Amino acid sequence: MDTHSHAAVVGAGPVGCLTALSLAARGFTVSIYERRPDPRHHQIGSGSRDNASAPRSINLAISARGLKALSSVNVETDRNMADVVLSHAVPMRARMIHTKDEGQGVKQMSQAYGLNGECINSVSRTLLNDLLLDQASAHPAVSLHFNCKLRSVDLQAREKDPQAEGECHLNFESWEGSGPASRYSALVVGCDGINSIVRSTIARLTPVNFQQEYIDSSYLELRIPPKIEDGAATFALDPNHLHIWPRHSFMLIALANLDKSFTSTLFAPQAIIGRLTSRGAILEFFANEFPDALKLMGDEDVVATLLPRQGKGSPLSSVKCYPYHYKGRAVFLGDAAHAMLPFYGQGLNCGFEDVGFLTNLIDKHGVRGDPGQSVGSGKSVQGEKEENAWDRYSPLLAQAFTEYSKERHPDLIAISYLATQNYHEMSSRVVSPLYLIRKSLDGL
Ligand code: FAD
């Protein structure tokens, strides 16, 4: 393989796939290395192509930020990746607050997201990832390698050995099902999630500020099945709302799926989730706090889902770090760089935006995988040998990555802060009298 224009993307999550497609569009030959098996052969999650008896998966709110980045990848002459994703999403124009007032029972209150019908879009994470994987596997310049878990990466391979086949040397713990293996590459992009190996490798070579903070709350996934009316499946709640049951220190939410079910998530402190260890405790908690939701979910389904968890939710934490790169050789994006609390619905949207932000800078500095084809600042190197061109491009890529770290960081810190603040808004403020007066004065 010619490693001069080769980019190794670690992680075939949504950010890794979009990164691969965006680099391939700039002339790079891209390999995606993913530690898990191909999820398209192991379907999970509501909203997946074959969801009969499938286990559950989260669904995500995709908003303008993420759609803009997705729209920069064309998949057909007249369709881009945002069009593809939107054709599998349910628009949510407002949130529906399900209150529980002493003596007044359960009430529903709709709060629009905008004055002009603006919406966010509910899409299954599994399905979204599948759609991106389909596009990546169909691209002639992208190869996908599953069951390949990165163990370590040497970002100084050529400094140590000038004859090395590439700047970076990736070592895998497993290689497509068997044995250890290694590969060379000019460039490594870490899209390997919250426990990123690419990030920790860079941190050993250059100072990287790093902070990970857990909150006391964790989450549990539930499901509201379709309602059967006259033999036909229909939504049990209005699908065009993000449903919230705010209860101050905890809350339940529900987002619609195309199959007319809802994916519901309980966010609560360990003191509450830790008590959900018996049928009686689970049903008593839901009957007291979310009686309307319990009716829609069904006692047996709630118990069957929560009892095996034995009071253990999935943890929630945020990661902040700086910088996000090493020279012109490695950079990390998405949750690897900025996992954030899910309460602003922006974690993946920001990850997609990272890809657009970075590739704009790569264009600005005129770097391409196929050096003969210049872009951006017009540093054309027609006819130049690819090896020489890459030696010249490497410092330009270092500039692009340095600018990326500097310019992207303040926005990522701000949005992570807003995600934490929105937890307080969603769980409490949406039902506070002051908030409701302000909203009604705003005409919302
Ligand atoms: P990941 O999805 O974590 O993918 C990383 C990939 O790298 C994985 O496939 C993993 O297997 C692979 N990998 C890891 N290590 C290695 C290795 N050593 N070698 C090879 N492969 C490796 N975001 C939104 O925008 N909107 C929402 O509404 C929203 N809701 C959320 C609700 C919940 C409950 C949670 C928990 C998150 C939510 N998010 C939301 C955040 C969103 O899920 C993440 O930001 C997003 O999945 C991150 O994508 P990623 O590709 O960066 O990382």
C-alpha cells in the first residue's frame, strides 16, 4: 500500500465514518479500523433494519450543527448524507413536558423549539451508524477493517527509522478476527471514543491537559411500544415532540422511532437507580413518578428491562482536553476529544462539526491525499512525485491541526458547559413558574 496518502481512522462510529468519507473526498486512501464486529451483521436497536426482538439502542437528536457537516458529503448526484439521515428521522418541533402535580394528576405542556417550525430530528444511533458505514464501504478509496482493536500507535516511526513505510505505525491487539498485526500510515485520526488510545498516545509525546468528570446520575434505556389501533401500529404519544417527565433530581425522556415505538431514557442519581433491584421497587417507583409512561410501557416490559440491571445504570461523564493533535501526524475528534453530558443533545452533532471544521482547515492549507490535485490556497504540485509532495504537505497539515486545536477548543468548552447547564433546565427549570412566565411572554 502507498502510505504517503494513507490516512488511518481509528473507530467506525459515526464520527469515524464521516471523517473517512470527508478525507476520501480529498484524495486520501483511508482505512477505518474498528475493534468491534461489523454492526450491520449484528443488528441491535430500535429503528435498525431488522428490529424484531432486537435489544435496545439509544436514539439521538440530530440538529442543524450535525446536518450541516453531513450535508458536505455527497452520496449521489442530487443527495447528500444529511438528506439520507433525514429520510430515516422523525422531526421534533417541540418538547412535551409531562408534569405530576399533587392532586392534579398528570398534565402535558408543549413548548415549541422555535417560532418558525424549527426542529431537531430523532434518529436511531444504530441506524445512523449503519447508514454511514454503508456509504463508507461503498466508497472506492475507503476500506473497513472490523475486529481490529488498536493496541498502540507509534507516531515517531520514521524519526526512529528513516526507512519506515510511514510516519505512523499502528499496532493491533487483534486483526480481523485473528492474531496481532500492524500497519503504517501517513496520518492517524482518532475517532475512538471516550477512552481514546490515540489521545492517550499523543499525551505521552506532548503535554495534553485532560479532565474527565463523572456526575452522580446514570441512565437506563426503556421502550414505549407502538399502540395497536384497529389492527394497525400507531404512535402512543405525539411523535413530533421530545417527551420529558422532569422530576427535579431525575427525569425520563422519550424520542420517537420510525417503527412507531419510542426509545425512553431514565436519568437519575445512583441513590434512586440503586434501589431498582426488585419487581416491587421498580413498579412502585414508576407508578409513583411516571404513571402515564408506565401505562404505555407496560409493567412486564419495564420489569424485564430493569430487573437484570440490578440497580446499575450506564455512567455519564464529560471529557475536556487540549490540544487535540500531534504535529501533522495525528488528531482526535468526536467523543475522543470532548465527550459531553447528553442533556443538550449535541455530543454527536459537535463530533460531526469537528469533521467539517478540520477538513475546512485542510482545504485552506491546500493539502490533499492526491497531491497533483490542489485545492484551497492553490499550492498546486502537478506532476510532483507523491513522496516529495507529502514531505512538503506534512508541515502544512501540522499548521492545519494547530489551528484546529486553537480555534475549535473555545467552542467545545462552551458547548460542554451548556450541556451540563441543560441538565438543570430539563430536569427542573422547564416546570418552574418563572421559566413558564418568561416563555409565555416570549410567545413560545
Ligand atoms: P463512539 O460512538 O464512541 O465510537 C467510537 C468507536 O471507536 C466505537 O465504534 C469503538 O468500538 C471504536 N474503538 C474504541 N477504541 C478502539 C480501539 N482501540 N481500536 C479500534 N476501535 C476502537 N449526541 C447528540 O448529538 N445528540 C443526542 O441526542 C445524543 N444523545 C445521547 C444520549 C445518551 C444517553 C448518550 C450516552 C449520548 C448521547 N449523545 C448524543 C452523544 C453521542 O452518542 C456521542 O457523542 C457519539 O456517539 C460519539 O460518536 P464517536 O464516533 O465520536 O464515538
